[in-house]
Amino acid sequence: VQLQASGGGLVQPGGSLRLSCVASGRTNNINNIGWYRQAPGKQRELVADIYSGGSTNYADSVKGRFTISRDNAKNTVYLQMNDLRPEDTAVYYCCADDYTTDYDYWGQGTQVTVSS
């Protein structure tokens, strides 16, 4: 499984970005895909994830501002980020879990910078 993340960039506080994560390869065993982020000097943390059935989880810090969704036909997971804050600045990674092996596949990361 290969994951290609895109959509990061520089945005002012209060702005929006949409991240995309495209999965390719043997994706049939992928059940859960999540977005994680890692800011300088901090541990990587879960931002949001979504299961193949559509159920979602969000970090408390992004609830009401971020929305995760998936297009199974396109093997793509999106993270719509609204009302961005400087503390959202981080490298964002997508991660796919293979439920048959419990192995996690990681994308290359995309930088999100929120600054005026």
C-alpha cells in the first residue's frame, strides 16, 4: 500500500485547507485511515480517522473545525480544515491500517503552516 498526501500550504489564521490522501496498491484490507500531525518538538498525534463504514473520530482540539471524509471509489481520504489556528501548524501524515496484519502504512507528510 502506498499513500500520497497533498494539499498542505501556508494559510492565515481563520483560513481553510483541504488535505487529500490517495491510497494505491493492495487497499482491499485497509479498514481505517487516519490523519496525524507532528509539530516541531512534539509527539505525533492523531487528528482524525475514519473507518470504511464511515464512523469517525476527532481529537478534541479540532472538533467542530475539521472534517474527515472518504471517497472509496477513488481510494481517497480528505481532511477539510476550517478556522485554522497557529497551533495547527505541523506536518500532517496519513496512515492506513491493514486489519489483516495490523500493519500501519504511512504517507510522506504534507506541511501545514498557519501564520499571519
